Amino acid sequence: MPGIYFRRALGAMLLVAAWPGYPLAASDQAEPDFSSDVDTFSNEAQTPTTETIDQVLLDDDPAITAVRAQIEAQEFDESIAWLLQHIELLEEIHPRYAPVLIEPITLLGDAHTGKGEHEQALNQYQRATHLSRVNYGLNTAKQVPIVYREANAFKAMQDYVSANDREEYAYHVLTRTHGAYDAEMLPGVYHLATWYSQTNNIFAARTMYEHALNILSTHGQANTPMSLPAYRGIANSYRLERFPPIYMTSNTDTSGTLSQFEPTYADTISVNNFPAAERALQQVIAIYREDPERYSQQTLAEGILDLADWYLMWDKYSRAHPLYEYAYKMIDAVEGVQAANVFAAPKMLHFPAPQPPKAPPARLRGPQQQGVVEVSFSVTKNGHVREMKTEISQPEGMMDFRVRKSLRQARFRPILAEGVPAEYPSHRYQHNFAYFPRLSTDEPSADALEGSETVPEATDERAE
């Protein structure tokens, strides 16, 4: 396996992700939750790796059950008050590091999380993790679900470096508890792979998804529904490699670095491997087809659309268009669904988010405000943007140039008119952003200077 700590590869992307208000991954490209696809191996031990807090912690005290229900009902203040009193009582009658304290302390962290008090929650999770290690050993898997909570608290505080450390530490604990190809490793492998995908650490994510396939193959479960997260994740990693979720200049290296891996793994990493990603998406479709009772006609059509989108983004229009037509017919055959409505408007597949405006010096910086740019344009039958026109710009000229640059690189799924890809003459995109107004200065801002550049509209004969 690759080394646990991949800091160098994350460095550049995490700095980008740490911009105020910048999401971990664009909503259209974020890695979905595949947990529902991961079943238990029927021929293996059924002890889950990432156990829920109910499975890990000690008793099924009715009072604890009640307060857990309160937290789920978002009654956080009442839960916090009761848990503080309950923990104080337990500390009076039990030793300082008694395992009975782990569950209420963890639940106290959950209640603080529900209130958005992430620093207080983190303090409770760290204490619960410490108690778990003291009672069950440094490498006990019982601490893993609590460590994941720590990672989530760091994410909420936009401390992505610390969140990454906790995610990787949880995986490290699992590797010390289980063998590399044990079935119990699979949920942890998928969990870390998803985190790497969300932080655009694409090579590390791909390596983890490939390891998940190796685990499944070892147990005779390759090409089963349990492998769906791996195949989707592999395809998504190649997509993010070619189409990063932030705007990149032409001389920016979007491929990360291979130095994060041990030599034996660095040699096996594939870069820009179109056939590998294509095969992964084709395998997803094959799994859907093999189990029609589990996967509906509409689910199969969505898998075919994913492959069609892939071909479109890689300019393989002769492959994409027939698949769109086929998927249209499948969806139109679903009872209660009208394909004409589903494909009536273009769907954004890729939009490299523009960098936010540069903040002026602190002495010239006003209160943060919200700006907006709205652009109208046409979308060709091959998903390219043409004929852009800025409709709204507030503040005027601040972000127009950057938004238009990003739209030139955007890709859309075209509309399907009676099943056939067609041009859409009038589509709109609205980009909202935060900025700090400049109070006063004799010099124009860097964004104003950049926005004044004249750049001709990009043309691409292939897209017509």
C-alpha cells in the first residue's frame, strides 16, 4: 500500500480549498456517497470495520438511547444539559478513564456539532478517542468512528490539513488491526478514497479504489455491486485529472505528484488513461444489467448517460450521441417519466470554478459583501458554450472576465430533442461570489486591470 501520509500531494489543492467559502468539491463533480452499495461479505466475518457508535460503545442504557434520539430530533440544548450532568455523575462514581465515559462524551460532541459548535465538539471527540485508546489499546478499531467525527469537525472549521491527518490516522489504525486484503478493510478503504476525491488528491484516491478492487477480487466478489464505488471512483479520478474543479492556467500542472507514493506503487500509477476509465464505466453498466431485479431501468439508463457524458467530455461525439439516444428511449419507457422533460435543458457537467476576487489590504478593506455575475449563452449539440453575453454584473466588471473564461472551458450535456442532441439557443448561468470592497485607493485593483484585457472568444471547430 502507499504510504499513509500524502501531505505533499494535498498541499497545493488544500491551499486552494482553504479559500474562504471555497467548497471541497464542486457540487456537480463531488464524489457521491456509495455506502449503500457496500454489502457485507457473505462468506466472511461480519464485524464491520467502521462500526457505528452504538456498536462500539458499551451499553444500551435507556437514558443514553433517549438522549441519542433527542440529538437526532435536533434538541441540542436539552441534550447538552443532560449529558453534562450525566458525565459529571459518572466521573464521581467511576475512575477518571473509565470506558463508561466514552459514549456520553461522544454524544456530547455530536450535540455540539448539531449546534455548529465545532471546536467544542472536537474537544469532546478528542477526549473520547483518548479514552478509547487507554481502555482498548492504541490501535483499537473502536476509536475509528470517533476519529472520523474529529475529521468532520476539522473540515467544518476549514482546517483541511488536520482533517486529512485524522482521515489517514483512522486508516492507519485499520491497517494495524486487519490484514491488507481482509474484508473488514473495505469500508475504511472506501472512506479514505472518498476523502481523497473530495480534496482532489486524485492519484491517492485512484490507488485506494484500485486496492478496494483487489480486496474484492481476493474474496471472489469482483464485478459485484460491492465493486460499484470502486469503478465509479476510478472513473471520477480520471475525470478530475482532465477536468479539475477549479480554473487552471495553461501552464498549471493538474496531475499532482507521484513522490507521495512508495516506489513500487509510483511505477504502477496510470496518468490520463482514457481506456481504463472507459472500462470502469462500462463495468458499472454491466453490473446493472446483470441484476435487473435490484437495479431499475432508470438506474441502468443513468449509468449509460454517465458513459455518454464521458465520451462527450473527451470529444468522442460519434460514441456519445448514440448512447444519449438510447438512454432517452429507456427513460421515456419508464412509467410516469417523460424523457422530453428530463432532457429539456442543458445539464452542466464541468465548470472550473474561477478564483475569487483578491481582497484589498486590510486597511482598505470594507465588510464582506456578495456579488453576482449572470451570463447568457448558447449550448451546442456537443456541449460547448457559444455566444456569451453578460446580463448581470454586480459589482460591475469585478468577476465578468473570470466567469467568462471558466464558461469557455465548461461542458454541458446537450438537450435531447426527440432523443437527438440539439443546440440550445438561450441558457443562463449565475455565479455568486463573496468579495471585500475597496474603501479608497488611488490605484486600480488587480482584478480591474485583469478584467480590462480583451480576449477573443474561443472557437473550436470540433464542437460545431
